[in-house]
Amino acid sequence: MSRFQTQYEGLWRQISNDEQAFQKAVGGDFEPIGKLEFQFLLSIGLQPDWTVIDVGCGSGRLAVQLAPWLKGSYLGTDILPSLLHHARVLCDRPDWQFVETDGEQIPADDETADLVCFFSLFTHISHEETWRYLLEAKRVLKPGRKIICSFLEFKIRAHWAIFREDVKDRAPNKILNQFLSRDAFEAFAFNAGLGIESFFDGDKPHISIEGELVFENGQRMSGVGNLGQSICVLKKPVVPCPMPL
């Protein structure tokens, strides 16, 4: 069992096996965050007939928002079969795949995906694991299509609060909160032969919202909102870039 699996199995034992627990297992605010993720994907060009790969899909926070809209294929991966089962039942899409994985491999053929999403995954794994995932994402992605990565960064003051709380927490098996700088993404992109299309600050509204979102802490969001985590949009070039030596 990997370090990541061990951490999450420990978390899972602390919560009950009910609907609320499945939603808490992916960080809470299941519906509003899922809607923000979906609306963001629409804003960067997601089409109904695209093939979407959702790495670290958890209990279906994004998938359930996509389910009534996406006509194309969907592959959700995660390390915990209980979360995958919940997502599968929740979405009720027999044509979709929910696959348990162990490691940084994406179980898809070369150049078959239109969009690869890493929401709230790079925030909990090492930089080396992130790099391996990005190489896999490039492999499965069609030329000209996109990779979406949410991340924590020190330049965002709200993210610094997460780091400050981590400093206080000395538990040996606590969930890792990993930070990535934008120059790290630039290095990853250059060395993987990917392009950076855009960055979005986690604390600045940039996602159009339909209706009003209500969060567990009572916060309400309407009009234009933000995910909380920052987002990097990477693009696979149509003409392959030469890989650095």
C-alpha cells in the first residue's frame, strides 16, 4: 500500500460509511465545489462530445455534475474502491468507467482524451509523483487538448493559512498538503513538451456561476466565483515540441 493510500485509509476509518462521509472524504463542500469545477471546465472550452479523464475523482464531486451533460466518454480513477463505487452509483452512467489505480499510471490508450483533470490531487502528492502524472497525461491527451491542475501556492494569502495549520499539526500520518510554485509548472511544462495556456489565482473570482452556491460555512457565492485553489491550464501542442536533453 502506498503512502497516499495509507494516509487516506486512516482518514476513512475516522468517518462513518454514509452519504455525508463520502462527501467529506473529498474535502467537503461536495456540491458547490463540483459545480465550480464543472463551470470552470466549460469556461476553458469543454464540449459535450469530449472524452474526459478525471484523475483522483474521489466520490464523484465533478463526475456527478458532468453526468447529465457530457455525452462523450468519462474515465474516473482513484486509489480507494469505496469512493469509486459511490461515484459509480451516484452518476448512474453505465457507459462510464471508474477504475482503481495504484501509482501514477492512467489506464487509457495514447492520444484518446480531450481533457485530463487533476483537481485537488497535486495538493496531496510529491513533486516527483506530480511529474510522472503529467507525463502520463501528455501521453493520453490528443494534440491541441488540455490538462487542468489545481494547486496550492505560497503567493496566495489564503493558502498560507493552510501551511500555518500544517506547521501546528505534528501527527505522523497526516494528509500531506503540498505547495507548487508557478515556476515549477513552467519547468514541468518545458521539460514535458507542454505549453502553459493560463494561470488563475485561487482567491480571485474568475468562474461564471449559474444561480447561487452555498458552502458549509454559510458563505454564499453568485455571479462570478473562485475555486479556492489556484489553477494551471496546460496544453499539448499540435506539433510535438522537442524534448530537452
